[in-house]
Amino acid sequence: MTAPDAEMAARVGRSVVEDRLAACVNIVPGVRSIYVFDNKLCDEAEVLCVLKTRRALYPALRDRITALHPYEVPEIVAVPASQADPDYAAWVAECVPPQPA
């Protein structure tokens, strides 16, 4: 996910972690996004967020991000982890129950 600034990224991050939809959110400032929206070329500073969750919770996570996000069309992309350290994967599973709290 991208966000317009660090505060919005933190607000979304705190919400989804508190609600146990994500185990962790990494917030990476300093991203520059160049894209076309409404037939206009945009060149914007953004913040990248990397969220870790269970595959089954993706729809609930996506819906929560969409509800909290200020963009008309927020960037929400799922990238399945084909490999993960077993201890890390167990930690994510522990933090994010199969169903949201």
C-alpha cells in the first residue's frame, strides 16, 4: 500500500495491527510515484507500507484500508510469500488469528 504521508500511513498501520488484520506494517518514507490518473500525469511523494497478514484475511484487510484511506483508488497489492523463515511465519500466524478480532 502507498499513502500520501507518514501520518496517514501510521494511522492505517496502527488500525490494522490493533484490529489484528496485519501482524506488522513497515512504513518506508521517501517513495516517489509517477503514474497516470484521470488522464493526468502525476509525480508525487508517497510513503510505502508493507503489511504482513494471512492470505484468508486479505479481503478484510483490503476493505479496512479502503475505508481508512484518503485516495479515491488506493494502491492495495497482495504479494504472496513463496518463502518465509518458519519462525517468522509462526509469529505472523500467532499475531493474526484466522479471523479478525
